[in-house]
Amino acid sequence: HDPHPDHKMVYSILMDVCHDIDYKGEIYMFDVWNVLNLRRISKPMLYVDISDTFKAKLEALGCFRSQWSSMLVLLWNVYSSAIVHGVTHGTRFAERFYKAK
């Protein structure tokens, strides 16, 4: 699980809404890096080509003051993950999502 309180809250709200509306479809979680990611390896994954929007993603990350102190590590992970997932799925950049429900 993701230790960041904002990420936990968004997940909780989303799951509550899906429960309230009796949503029956699949739900995928954004892959937020942390040391506990190894627990997600066994979950089904979805890869999405983000080549056309990768620059906008980087610009958006720069807007979060909470990320500035760790931006160097964060950017390294964002780039390397997007490149590796892209190469393995035939695109320039790709994003990984984990099935939550």
C-alpha cells in the first residue's frame, strides 16, 4: 500500500464511490513508487502508452510543492519506469497500473 496520506485518501474516496454506485467494472491503481511495491507484483497490470502526454506529466509533477524535496529521485524513477515500460510494450513511454478491483 502507498504510505502517502493524500494517495490513501483518493483511493478510499474512489472505492467508497464505486461501492455506493454499485460499480461492477475493473478499477486500476496508478503505480506510485515506494519500497512496498513488491506486494503488487502478483496483481494484474495494465500498461498505457503515455508518449504523447509524457511532457505534460513532468510539468504537472513540478506543480506539487510536496514533491520538490525529492524531485531528483522522483524524476529518475518517472523517466526510468516510463522508458522501461515503453520499451517492453513497443512505445516510447508507457505507464503501469495495478488492478485494484
